[in-house]
Amino acid sequence: MDRNLLIEIIFDQKNFTWKSDYLSRIRKIHLRTSNQIEVISGIRRCGKSTVLNEIRYKNKEKDFYMNFDDDRLLHFTVKDFQLLYELFIELFGEQNTFYFDEIQNIEGWERFVRRLHDYKKKVYITGSNASLLSSELGTRLTGRYVSHELFTFSFEEYLMFKNVLVTKEKLFSTSGKAEIKKYFFEYSEKGGFPEYLQTGNKDYLKYLFESLLYRDVLVRHKLVNEKEMRELVLSLASNLSKLITYNSLAKFIGVRNASTVKKYLQYLENSYLIFQVNKYNHSVKKQLFSPKKIYFIDNALASILGFRFSDDKGRYLENLVFIEIKRRGYEVFYHKELKECDFLLREKNKIVSAIQVSLSLNEHKTREREFSGLLEAMELYNLQSGLILTEDEEEKVSVDGKQINILPVWKWILLDVIRENKNEK
């Protein structure tokens, strides 16, 4: 790597900063004060770089920073880390805190980061590929790091972006509820990519997908059949939250082997575009061979990538709920025996909650289906209460000694926010 070019990049990137009027997201990360390596991962453009720069802004030491997504670093290799380190010291003096953005672009990066950790340095890194980060962290940095997943804006953050303060009074007053519901319907459509919310330009989402597809999937995995991957994404986005099998997808995109589809799905999941949800079973093998449900990282992105039909609103509501559950850190499965339940939440190897999502329970058949699926799951996993999330209905029902709570999705999200804020105080 050319020394002078690297100095130029260091000073150009030194201007990357966080401003005090930006939306703060650090409290969602729960950083440690120890010298453990802090790993922030998530889909491209979800705000990782902004969070990293907020951390820099609030720390005393902030100069040892490098964003490896810079095209001028195309020929940077693991051997160049030593030169980078020497230049940092030469330009800014000795410091003990390092910030590396999109570090997965440099093969072998974990060796240098481990050396820094061994010398008691504090290192913050971000990355956009789950597989690369997990394999490299697991092989050389076991026990030395703390991992944080960053998603696109939550509904709470969307309200903060709109300068709407969430309070208990607002949540229960007539005018407050009306305002929150208006913003929730907006959020359901627009999603939470920060830059898209600023511009409203749908071409931005298309460019984002193109970048993700080429850089994180096709180029990284040396794939040549772009058409197959595009048709796969189209099918997934058009069948959001529906049960799918590798065989059915293989037929749709015209590949002979279902294992090819399995591999493609893993690449898309590693890039944080999609999530695969298994049917819950005590046998891990049976889980892996069961049909999957596919969810997307963001409603707006899913909407522009697939065909959307008039009756899809409930499936997008379910997708929104799934991402919120992921934000809360649960393992997620679906239940399907005689009946079906949308989500089973597992914590410490135990099913702790069952959730159904339905746009409305006004129709008798819909109400009966949602109740019966939830009650079957509650009975099977010994749960005394269950939850049905709707667009705008609220009720408490007791059935055979079990409690079913019906809540609007927006209230379910914000009640948790209020509880969290109260606990922080």
C-alpha cells in the first residue's frame, strides 16, 4: 500500500464525524468499559458507520479510524495494517483506541485486531457480513469480543426522527394515539433506512440492493448466474412470511439442485437482507429440514423487490413484528402442528412466548384460526399467556384459564419502550 496515499485517506476520513443533532443510537448497543473488542454488525446503510462515529465523538481518543469501504483501499492487505498503525502514531501520537469500519473487506483482519487486543488496546469494528464476521471472530478472537447487531430504525427511533416524544400520556390519550397511529402507518410503508427516510427517493433502495447483491453476494462468493439470484429475491419478497421449501424455490428459479437454493439463501442471510425461520422442533435435524418462513430486514426494501398485492398488508405487519422481535434478542421459530402460530420466542433454550399477528380479528373465521393456533402452542409449551398483535384492536380474553392479550402492534412496541426508559431511570 502506498504510504502517501494511505496518509491522504487517513486525513480525508478524519472529517467523517457525528454531529450532536444526529439521532443517538449508542444506548441500543450497550457498550462495555472493558478492553473487549466491540463488534457492530448489520446490513449496509443501516447506520453502523454513524454509530461508530458517535462512539468516536464521545471518546477522548478518536483519531485511529479507518473505513475500509473506501475504493482507494482496494489493494490494502493484512500486511498493511502495520504501516497503518505506524502512520497513526506518527500523525497523532500514541493512542489506545481504534475504530475500523467495514473491516470484513480485508482478508485476515482478525490477526491484527487480536494483536491489538493482546496489547490491551480498545478496538471497535463494524461489518456487513454475518458469516465472515462470525467465522473469523470464532476462530481467532473467541472470548475477546462482544457482538452487537444493528438494525434499521425501530418505530421508536422513527418517532425520534420525527421529533415525537413517546410518553405514557401520549400512548393513552385520544390525540396522542391518533398521532402515533399516523406515524406507525407511515413507518410500516417507509421502513427504517435512515438515508431513505431523509430523501424519500425509492431509487436509493434500488441502488442499495444492487450494491448489496454485487458486493456482498455475487462478487464475494464468485457467483456468475446473476439472473438466478435476482429471481430468487423476487420470489422471496413476493412471498413474504409464507412457508417455502428449497425444492419449490429451485423450480421457480430453474436450478436442478435444491442445495444450490439453500446456499443462495445463506448468502442473502449473511448479508442481513433476509432471515430464515425454522419450524420449532426438539430435533435440530427436523428443524433444518422443515419448510422455512422468510422475512426481510425492512418493509420498504421488501416492497420494491417483489410483487405486492392488495391483501399483503397483514404479511408486512408480520414482517415488521418479526424484526422487532429480533431487535429484542430472541431466537425465533414458528409453530405448526394441527394449527399454526406465527412466532415462538426462545430464551436460554426455553420457549418463553407465543405470538400471532393478524391485521384484524373482525371476521369470525380469522379470530377462530388465530385463537386456536395460539392456544395449541400455549398448551404444548406450557405457557399461561399468549399475545395476538393486530393493526388497531385491543382486548383481553381468558380461555380455559389461559390469558390472551390482544394489542395493536404500535402499542406493543411503545409499551416496551416506556418500560425500558423507566428502568433506565
